[in-house]
Amino acid sequence: MIDAPENASAPPGAGLGLRRALMGPLLSMADEAVDFLELAPENWIGVGGRYADGLDELGERFPFVMHGLSLDIGGPDPLDMQLLDGVEALMRRFDIGLYSEHLTYCAADGHLYDLLPIPFTEEAVRYVSGRIRQVQDRLGVPLVLENASYYAQAHRDLSEAEFISAVVAESGCELLLDVNNVYVNSINHGYDPVSFMERLPLDRVRYMHIAGHYDEADDLKVDTHGTDVIDPVWDLLYIAYARTGPLATLLERDFNFPGLSDLLSEIEQIRSAQASSGMATRGRMPAGAAHTARQRLDAADWATAP
Ligand SMILES: [Fe+2]
């Protein structure tokens, strides 16, 4: 079990995903360039050599949060306690207080190498909440779960927002709000992204993700993390901040990497949105920001939220 961190919140500000392909540029950037780094434990457990040296150096310079890929919290297989041993070891080694994952399943008698939606049912709420409590008991910290992007529609008796809310209430977990996933799902499944967000327990959001996606067609967006963030997703971030305050936010970029300066300019955009939101929460709404964003989204032809 991890000792409760002194500051249980995510590191404030704007963070970047720590990918091996970015190790060189990240080591060369200034300490103030980002506020934290996010790493996938699966990519770093048991790693040695120059990557381990680089990880150690970055760990001395930047706070880390952990974002897992393969916990399979909603799947039928037993939980991978060996993975959790590795997660705990990394949390201890780098004094990490936050472990996030996806509210999905990714295995059924072996890995499926995809993050798939859990059926939105009461039975699934009880099942996944039991597994979340197992993880929380093992690690001694709340598990933080991300609203997933999905393409095939899972069986549902509940709406997506009702399902997420019920899991949070029953398990005591926290949320990682991925605003790009909200946007992508809102297009692919035809709902209003703002109404969807407003139906979530936003007081349980620990931090946020923002990312680019692939534009397959007007009604099909694919959550790839391989392009720049587009304006409607930035707008959604402003709208989220207006409701949650300027929570820590991570820029996800997994491939097709631009130069570090381009990534850092998106980091600056996050910081700028956070600064605007901070002003707004003190009653000084900055020009543009959430109001304009809401107007722009209202102008779109959204269907009803799920
Ligand atoms: Fe994400």
C-alpha cells in the first residue's frame, strides 16, 4: 500500500505524455517547460539501460502521474496483481500519488489489444466497482478512471453518463475527464458534449486529457492522439474548466510527433486556458473563452445527450 501523498491532487498545470520516442527532447527541455509528465507503467516496468537512466533524470526534474493501458478493469479475467506490483513499485520509486486507467476492458481469456466499452448496465456497475475497490485496497489510493472513446455501441440499460456516475458512486473512484474523447464520442454517437459533461460527477474529476484525433469523415472521428488538438476540442476544454476550475491537464500525443516546440506551444495553450479559467472563477470572465466556445458549440446541430 502506498502512503497517502501529502498533496493528493494531480500536479497543477499542464503536462505531457512521456513516450520513449520523446525521451531525448524531454531531457533537453527546460524545467519550466511542462508542469508534470505522465507515464504508462507498462512501458517502464522492468526497463533498464539508457531508458531507465533517462527516466530517473526526468523523475528528479518533473512530477510524474501514472496512466495505465492494460489493467482491464472491466474484463472477465482475474485482475493482474503482478501488474499492480509493478505499478506500486513505480509509485514508490518516483513518489507518484496518482494512478489512472480507462473505464474499459481489454482482455477476455488473453489480451485483446484494444480498449473496449463496458456494457452500460447495473450488473456491470456492480462488477467493475468490485474490481476498482480491489485495486484501491491494493494500492491505498483512489483509482482514477478515464471516460473512454468507443465506436461499437455496447449494450446499455443506462446512459453513458449514468453508467460513469454510478461507477464513481459505488466504487469511490475518481475521474480523468478526456475532453477529446467527449468530443469524438459526441460526433460518432450524435450527442451534445456539453450536456454529457454536465451529467458527470464533475466534482470527482482529478485531472483532464486533451488530444488530437483523426478526421475519418464528418460523422466519424477516431481517437488517435496523432495530430494537433482542433479548435472545437480546445473550446470544450474551456467549457470544462468553467465547470471544474482549471484542473491539471495532460496533452496526449502518441505518434506522428512534431518538434518539441510545437508540443510546447500546445502546453502553453493549456496554461492559457487555465489562466483564463482562473480569472473567470474569480468573477472576471475574460474576453472570448467559455462564452464564445459555448456559442460555437450551440450553433452545431447536436442531438440529445445520451
Ligand atoms: Fe486520454
